[in-house]
Amino acid sequence: MSQTRTLSGLPASPGIAIGEPVLIENRPLPVIRVAISPERVEEEINRLREAAVRVGEHLAALREAARARMGAEFAAILEAHRLLLFDPALTDEVEAVIRRELVCAEWALEEVVRRFLQRFDQLADVYLRERQVDLLDVAAHWQRELQGKPQPQLANEQPRVLLADDIPPSQAIQLAAGSVIGFASEAGGLTSHTTIIAKSLGIPAVVGVEGLVESARRGELVIVDGFEGHVLINPDPALVEVYRWREEEHRRRRQELLQQVHLPAATTDGHQVRLLANVDLLHEVESATLAGAEGVGLFRSEFLFMQTAPLLPDEDTQYQAYRKLLAAFPGLPVTIRTYDLGGRKLAREILGSMENNPALGLRGVRLSLARPDFFRTQLRALLRVAAEFPGQLRVMVPMVAHLEEVRAVKILLQRLAQELREEGVTVPPTLALGAMIEVPAAALLAEHFARELDFLSIGTNDLTQYTLAVDRANREVARTYRPFHPAVLRLLERVITAGRRAGIPVSLCGELASDPLAVPVLIGLGLPEFSMHPPALPVIRRLIRGISLSEARRIARKALSFASAKEVEEFLWESFSGLLARLQVRVRV
Ligand code: PEP
Ligand code: MG
């Protein structure tokens, strides 16, 4: 009998999942140029065609599953992919390359796709340029089939544990509709967007697990331990028992905390802060209200685009989505962030080409200002909805580094408000406009930004990435991704102080807001608003109610005096592990 195999990674989303695995390989497969003899040409072309038929069947099955679970829009995307597979413009050219250059089908396909992409880049039509993603998707399926690799299969009737090499955010949003109870991946970091989605959905996850896909086998039981960051393959029955018990304890504790969400988030000496929710997908609204969210500190609007990609959501679709969000939190602040596309989030689809260094490329507000067509649609939808919910909407701009970017957004908003007025649409007299402070340059100049804006929100996920020059999603450098680095803490202090002096709210919506070791420091620095994935809210409320402001101030002062992340982490652990154990708060929530 084979034994338990334990692999380790980063504990990305807390909880335990036990089930059979679904294996997914998403990374592009390597393609080798194999020369063939003229006699083998017809055989090779047959192999290409047969693979296309199988992919077509697979896509048709996916289309029907998507129609049933997610609606006609998703089904239409898959149908477009299927049709492309039999488009003679593509298939004839691949066959011609096999004949002319006497190469294997895999190489011919790769070569033709490469040439098509070059041609796409020269197209002026945005809609056609966006067809690239369809082509790449179809080609990836086809290539997998030719090489005898399994096709990614997320739609599954049975509860399953997803094991993958990499899960892009666009695929992660499908988890919301599916039966995935936990996942683990080889790629990813603690603040990558796929991790953030898993946390929001309350799905236990471990990322950065080396050798995962190779070790897993279909049919063998898997345990994903999102607390400790372990994946156990083929676990011993006694271990399964232990983990089932832990899973049950976790559920019991969550229920207990959910009974206390109506209590104020106030320290033992009466200092109160506001707890807000980060919402990525609209159906998280329910869990956010159940968890006692006092509004929304971050709605990642770009996820709306991921659901309709490759088409952009139109003004009415956005208006309806924003309305739903605001209506769910009557009288409370709701912060909608304008598109933060680019980086790993649909860069290829929206830009029409790959960037060498996407995290430093056309991302966030830069992309929005460079493509005013789609930004305009979003701002119009926001203005329309703001009028219906007076004083509730906060509009937040991501990735600002220059004051001029903020000013350009203001001018655009004024113009669009005028345009809407002329169309007879009611617009609000004022609109709260704020910015994400997630680029060190903006943090250093926070007092200037604070003077021109109505609120600030600190994005520690990116602020850490850019301050320490560490890719937030790269497993290889995950150990040096340390938000407790004193350089990051000093920037936080600066931004919080600038907000206080200017008399405007400052919130923190990066993952640090839900890190129990960071909470006392943030309270001590005077942060007035914390925003986090809904499942973390009850735990953080409990923690805040167990500490005092005076002690938190002392802790914050001391933390700022250290010279390295390690010193800060050790100090916080020594100071708080006892309290956390007493309150039954795990270090990662
Ligand atoms: C951040 O950068 O901290 C943030 C909240 O935004 P995102 O994670 O979407 O980049
Ligand atoms: Mg960010």
C-alpha cells in the first residue's frame, strides 16, 4: 500500500478541504520542431484534424455546462472558441505549413498562431484585436490534445479539490460557480489575485507547491491544509480522521464568531474603527453582510470585465452591478475601484499584446487613461449610480503615482457629468474621489494626494511588491515578500498621518488588514478603516476587541524602530502569540 505524500507550500486561504482531485495544467506546453518525411504528411494532417474534433467535443460540453451554471454569455464565449477551431482561415494555414515545411502538427500550429498574433497586433480594430485571447485559448486546447495531455476541467458535479500548475484569475472566478472545495497550485504567492479570490470565496488553498501536479494521481484522496500550507496526497485513514476533526473545529469557531458581528470594532479602551469588506464578485455581498461589514472598502470592478471577457461590460451592465452593490449596504460607504486591469489581470486580452514587464507596464489608471473609451463607459455608469445613492459611493483610482493622473480623472468626471446632464440624466453635485496608495511614490507624497482627494486607501499588496521589488505572485521570491519590512511600515505611517492631518478617511485594503499580527500595529498607527475579504471580518473584530489602543501605540512605535522585517516579525510574535492563542485567533485568517 502506498503512503501519505506530504508537499508544502504557502498557506493561502485558511481551512481544510478533503476530497478527490481534479488536475489542471495551464502553462503553455513546450513545442518541439519534429521534421517529417513527405509520406507522413497525410497521416500528420489526419492527426491534426482528429485532435480538432476531440477539442470541439470538449468545448461543446463546456459550453453546455457554462450555460447551465453561469448563463448564456459564458456559453457564447465557448461557442466562439469552438467555431474558431473549424475556421478554414486557421486550419488551412496549419495544414499548409505541415505540407510545405514538412513539420509535425504541433509545430505547425504553434508557428501559425505566432504569425496570426503578429498580424492581430497590427489591426486597428479593438474588437478584432481582442479575438487574440480566443485564438490563444483554442490553440492551447488543441496543443494539449495533440500532445495527449488532459484538458482543464473545472465544471464538475462532485465536490473536488483542484490541483494545478497555475490558476490565472480568469479561471479562478469560475470557482465561484463550481463545486471546487479547495485548491492547491504550484504557482502563486500569498497576495496573488487567485489567492485573494480563494480567500473571498472561503475556499481553503495552498499555493507555491513545488512538484504538485507530478505527484498527484487521479482517484487518490487529497487533503489541502490551508492553515499550515500542506497538501497531503493519499493520506493515511488516521490522518483523514484528524483533519476531519480540525475541519469541524474550524466550522464551530466560525459559527461562534458570527454570533458577535453586531458588536462594535472597538478596543478595550474604547477606540473604535470601521470594518469594511473587500468584494471581488457580487455574490460575496451576502457573506459580507453576514460577517458584519460596515460598508465596502474595495470593489475590484475589473472582475466584472473578467466575467464578460473578451467583451467589455457595457454601461448598463456596470450600472446594474454597481446598483446592486450599493443597495446591499444602505446608508454605508461603498468604495468602487475603477478598473485595475493590466499586470496579471487580463493584460493580454485588453492590451492586445504581451508586455515584458507587466507589473511595471500599462496597469490601473495608466491603462484607463490610455484607453479613455472603456474608462468613459465606467465613469458614466458610476456617475449615474452615485445620484441614486447620495453620499454613499466612493470612487477609487488604482495605481496612481503622479498627481496629474488624479487631476486627469477629475477633469474626465466633470466632462462626463456635464454630458450626462445634457442628456437629461441626474448626476450628483459632488462625488467622493480617492486613490489607492500602492506605489511608493504616492506614499511618499501622500500629503499632496490627501489635499486633492476625499479619501485614501492603502494597497499593501502592491505597496510591498513595489517597495521591496518583489513580484507578489512569484513563488521563487515569496520569502522576501515581507509586508512587515520597516520600509513598508514607515510608508504606512506616512500615509495614515497625511490622511489624519488632511481630515480625510484612510483605509487599508491589502491583505495586511486581515493579518492578526499586523492589526495591533495598524491600530497603533491610527488607521481608522480596515477592509478585508469577508470571511476574515468576524475574527479581526474579535481581535480588536481584545487589545487596547495604548498598548497598540507602544507596539507600533517599537515596530517602526527595527531595521529588518525579521526583527519586526519576531517582536510581534513574542508580543502577541499569547493573546492570539487565548482569543483562538490563528495567525492567518
Ligand atoms: C493592493 O494592492 O493591496 C490591493 C488591495 O489591490 P490589488 O490586490 O487588487 O492589487
Ligand atoms: Mg493593488
